[in-house]
Amino acid sequence: MGSNFQEMHKRRKELMAQMEPSSIALLAAAPARARNSDTEYPYRQNSDFYYLTGFAEKNALLALIPGRKQGEVVLFCQEKDKLKELWEGKLLGPEAACDELGVDDAFPITDIDEILPGMIGGCDRVYYAMGKDDQFDSKVMDWVKVIRKKAKMGDHPPNEFLVLDHLLHELRLVKSTAEIKLMEQAAKISAEGHKRAMAACKPGLKEFELEAELLYTFTRNGSRSPAYGSIVGAGDNACTLHYDSNNCEIKEGDLVLIDAGCEFEYYASDITRTFPASGKFSPEQQAIYEIVLKAQDAAIEAVKPGAAWDAPHNASVKVITQGLVKLGLLKGRPAQLIKSEAYKEFYMHRVGHWLGMDVHDVGDYKIDDHWRLLEAGMVTTIEPGIYIAPNNRKVAKKWRGIGVRIEDDVLVTKTGHKVLSVGIPRTVQEIESFMAESIH
């Protein structure tokens, strides 16, 4: 608990230091979500809430009130309840919250309507994530109405509502040493899963059989959930960017694209590998694969502090466009084709996104309409791809239905970058020899 405890304390301090005077920040725990009838999805705490508390229970609210004499950090949570705990497992309860979580004050969530309006009433400004959760939005307004009614007795309603996201998400964007350790562990577990799936692959299996190898590895290593729905696309399915049916048969001659990553202690990994079902690339598959690999290398090279956010993307576009011209899939001068965005027929997404507690993590990509500069501690995916639609009549038949993406997780360091997702075969040679060794 020790270092974690310190880290949460530091995060709350940093956030409060940036808040305007006479203000309060409110963060609600994630609501439970119904799956169907009377079953719920496995509960996952809201990332912002967890980032500041390390508290995984539902029905909770955090209030930060910089400068409050009786304590700046206030938690509302469920009370201990023997019967409830018999069915649903242990609850921390307000009494233990101060010691366990390092908050200054804790109250039963059932008392929130009596206590919180008084706290809000002493502040001019309220920070919260507006428009994310309708129930919470209306709750905040209910509390404000209560304060308005009491205004005659000296309470004054806040006169300004500010979005909390910006301040908090800028903090979350730059990862601490402890966070990077967890992300490396997530990537390590995912790497094991990818290798297991690659080794198990053979024509005749169903896509979900490879997905099962991933999920088994994730769970066995202490990850209770993938960070997002796993994509296992064979053949033409690899050309659907967010394909997730995973129920087709893998055929001889198919390429298999697996985009999957586990979540470990609230931190995501996000990795893609593309490999031949039979263990050997066809000449066309290899030609496309080599371009994507070269584009990924160029994009990873461009990750360094002070580089603009779009530098890795531009590097990948250049390599992919030149490669497609060389193969005759695009016609014209590369510079012109880049300008007219002709490459987007084959490469239609950006090269990466922030990665952290959420797989598409928080943080602005632009500041005042300019791409932001990379800083040490930021983590991004680098995932170029080429997708040739099965019905693309403009290209020779031999190219149709080839979809390739290669994705790794990259940390910006003080001097350059560090790839977190290591140890999975990546070059044509590595993949073919790894698969040859794994033949059952």
C-alpha cells in the first residue's frame, strides 16, 4: 500500500494546486452497468476516480476542497453492512477509509445529500466532469438547488462551473515511474498472450480459439480483463479495423491480424501482430508486411521529447506511400499522393493514440490548434497499417483482402523512446521461424 498511498496523495495535491481559489472538485465512482435482466457487467472503477483514490468500490464520491480547515480530501462511500457483504464481498466503510486511502474525512454515501450541499455552498466554483453521466449531472444540480433555497440564510450558490477533465487529464498524460512499471507488466502479459496465439495458430481453427489463448494467458497472469475487445481477424476480416465477431474459420493462405492487450491493475496495453495462418508469408503478403514494418520503425524512431505529436504519423505516411508506389498500388509522385491523401484508401487511421489507464487514454493532442510536443513520460501506441479491400477493383486480384497492422506501445523517455511491448516476433523472419518451431 505504501508507495501507492504516497502517489495518490501527490496526485490529489497536484490537482488541488491548480484549482482556482474558493473551489470544490467532485468526482463520482463509475455507476454499475446492467448487462441484461438482473446481471451486471463486471464492475470497473472510473479511471479518473481510481487515479486519485485507488478505491475500486462503487457508490462513492470524492470531494477535493483546497484550503478546507477540517480537511481537503473528503470521501463518501458505502457503510459496512454484514448482509450486503455476505452477498457482494467486503466493503471498506468510512471508518477505515481515512487510514487505508489517506483521505482526510469520510462519510457514509447515504448522508451525502445532508453533508455535501454545505460543502459546495462555501465555494464559488465547482469542478466536475460535465456531460459524462446524466445521473451525476442531475445530482449536482439537485445539490445546487438545495443551496439556492438556503441562500437566504447566508449560503451562497457557486457562480461558476468548470470542467475538471482538462486539469486532471493533463496530469494523467505524463506517467510516473510506478505507472510505467504497471504498463510494462501489462505489455509483458499481453506479449505472452500474443506468442501463445501465434504458436497455436493453424488453418482450420476458428478465430475465437486464438482469442481463448489470449484470454487464458491474461487471466493466468493476474489480468482480470482485456483492455478492450480483442480483434482476431483472418483473411478479409483483417481489413475491418474494429472487427470483433471472431467467429470465422482460419483458412490456408490467410493472414491473421490480432489486436489485443490486457489491462493490469488498471493500466492498458495495446498490441497488434499480423502473421500467416500457415506459418509462411506469400510474396504479396510479405511485400505489404515489409512496408508496414518499415513504416513502424520510422514512426518509432520519430518518438522523442520535443517532437510534434504528428511527426511519427507523418513518418509512417511517407514510408507507406513510397512503398505502395513501388508496388504499383498507387500511381504518381509520392509527395503529390501524400498531399492529396491518396494513401488513405489503404491507410485510413492515424499512427497512434495515448495509452494509459484507458486504452485510448486522456490528454489533448493539440494545444491552441497546434499539435502538442512529446514529453518524457507520455506513452503512445505506434500502429501503422495497410488494408486492401477485398472488393478493390483498382488493384490486381493478388493484392485484394490483405490487411496488415503492426502495433507496439512506446514510452517517450528523456533521451528518446523505449518500446514497452517487447519479446513478440515482429520481422518476417522472426515470425516464420517462431511458427516453424511451434508446429504441433
